[in-house]
Amino acid sequence: MSHPDIHEKSYHEHIEDVASIPDRTLPVYKKKWFLVSAVVFTVTAAIVIAIVVPISIRNQSMAQQKDTMIYTTSVSKNESDIGSESTSTPATTTTTTTTTTTIPQNNTKNRKTASLITPDHQESYHPPVYAHAVSPWSNLTRIKVYSPSDQGRIFVMGDIHGCLEEMNQLLEKIQFKPNQDALILAGDLVFRGQDSIGVIQRARQLNALCVRGNHDDKVIRLKTYEYQHGSASMSPADEIMPEGEVGDPLKFGNKHVEISKNLNVEDYNYLAGCPLILDIPDLNTRVVHGGLDPFITNLVDNDPWSVMNMRDMDDNNQPSKLKLNKKPGNDIQHWTSAYQTNAAKTHNPVTVYYGHDASRGIVIDNQTVGVDSGCVYGRKLSVVEMRSRQLTQVDCLDGDKHGDDDDD
């Protein structure tokens, strides 16, 4: 029979053996460390995914959008669209450098498709010494390249300045066909005339091409500022807009502000989409509002303010807005004279169509064609067909005969 002490001793030894087994449960501080580490890793991974995935999607979207914007072909229109009051609106963007426009076409399948592209490079690397600052509110595209269809007429119309009735009379006189012909407006669609907004909307209806005039530019700058800062910020009237050293500083009370206030988004997009220079390599031709510096070889280096405002070249061979050649005893030359002299020295000179110089009127030379005949001053509205150089005009009887191009 076993002794009780022996059993008790054996029992306690067994208990002691079990108790001596090491405890493998993690300490509390280690548990907290692993928990914090897991939370930090999860949050970090979520942040990385949230940043990388949208950037990847955005880059892919931007690349697709760029391809679509740079290589844009025109939308065909049916024969029934002729004279319609509802046609497709040119698509534009609110960026400072890129805009696209559709060109009116018919449905002839064998016909070369007209297209309009905006070159990638839009900023000047080598501006001339006289270059002015470009307003941060200008929303300007410097150059668009137009490739016309191989059929149909191409008309360049002079400064309309809000004269909608005369614009429609001239279109009727040339029997303009929106589904076959192309219309290019040489700038200054707005100001002084009775219906500036109506002219913009009519141009939109016709899918007309255009270049920016000095008066169009003022309206765009005022409207862009209003969009970004609100109309309430455009006061007092005699305060100058913060635009830097521009060639023509604007006050908030400028006479163009009434037009800018009445622009809707589509009107603004159309007018802002008119480039500084419309280049037509297929016809070795360009269209501008004021002119081009004859001594600048790289097209994008032209000073925007000068392209919209120039008339003569001053004593330093720099473009001037003033009509210097009208001063007695002054041998200052018009920019076109210097341009044609330079063009004669080149193997393949480019022809430039321009407006802006109503006092000079219609001038059709070898390498320059002036199309502003002063409609808003009670004279005529003119259009020149580019391939034939045929001139067509209508009388403008109710214009401001006392106006002056130098007015603000």
C-alpha cells in the first residue's frame, strides 16, 4: 500500500513540471507593435493606390484627348444643311494653347477631307526685342494649320465689326454654300457695329474659320477675367486690369465690356478659338488680322500684339500700330512693302491675307492681300475668293463714318 506522502510528493512534482513549460504567448507590447505595423502598412498601401491609379488613368486620358484634338477632321454635313440656322459648333477648349474647329464639308467620299490642327509648340523661344507681354486672360492660340479640301471655294472676309446685315448680304451675293465652301474671317468680328453677338453666332452657324483681331482680343480678355474672378471684381471702372506689360492695357470700364458681358459660353469659345495666325501650307498662304513682321523667319516668334495691330514699320524696322506713312515727308513703309521685298528674295514666298487697315482699303498684291474696306465706317464689306482672287463687295450705308481704327 502506497504511502500518502509519496503520492503527494509525486503530484506536486508533476505540477511543478507542467508549470515549468515556457509561456509562448506574445507580450502585450509586441502585440501592439504588430497591430500598429499592420495598420500603417494598410494605410500606406491605400494611399499609394489612390495616387498611382488616378494618375495612370489621367495620363492615358490626356494622351487620348491630345491625339483627338491635334488630328481633328471635319464633320460632314448633309445637303439639307445649306442655309440652316442650326449647324455644328466648333469644339474648343479653355486652355491657352489648344483649340479645335470643324470645317464644313459635303458628303463626296472621293473628296480630300479638310482638317484643322493646332501645333504642339505654341510659345515663342526667341521673341523679338519689341515683344509685349501676353495677357494672362488672353486664352490665345498662336497658330492653327488649316488643310482645305481640294474642291469648293475659300473666301476671306474683311473686318465685319458687328455689321451682321451686311455680312448676310455679302454671303447671299457670293451664294455661299456651307457644305462646300469655306469662309475665313480676317478678325475684328466685333465692336462698333449694331450686332457683334449676332456676327459671332452667324459665324458659328457657318463653321467659319477666323483669326483674332485686336478688338476680338479685348473682348476675350475681359470675358476670361470675368469667368475667373466674377463681374463684381471688375470695378472701379477706371482701374486697369492686372495683365502685365501688355501693348494695350484695359480698364474694367473699357468700351468692349458690354459685348463681353453678353457672350454666352459657346460664343466665347468660338471667339477665343480664333488663332493669331491661320497657316494654310497647301495653298502657301497665311491669314492674320494686322500683319506679320517681314524679318521674322520662325512664325511662332511673332509678337501677338503686333500681329493684331501693326500697319507700318517704324525707323527701327519694327511694327507700329500708327499710320506713320501718312505723316508729311515721311518715307516710312507699310509692313506689306517690306514683306514683299523680302518675299521676292525667297524661292517659294508665302501670301498673307490681312484686315485691320481700313484706311488703306482693298489692296491685292502678289504676296499680300488686304481685305478691310471699312464697312463699319459706312464704306464696303469685302470678300476675296482665295483661289481665283475674285473680289466681291456690298455697300455699308449705316456705318460710323467718323470712327477711327485706333480707337479703344
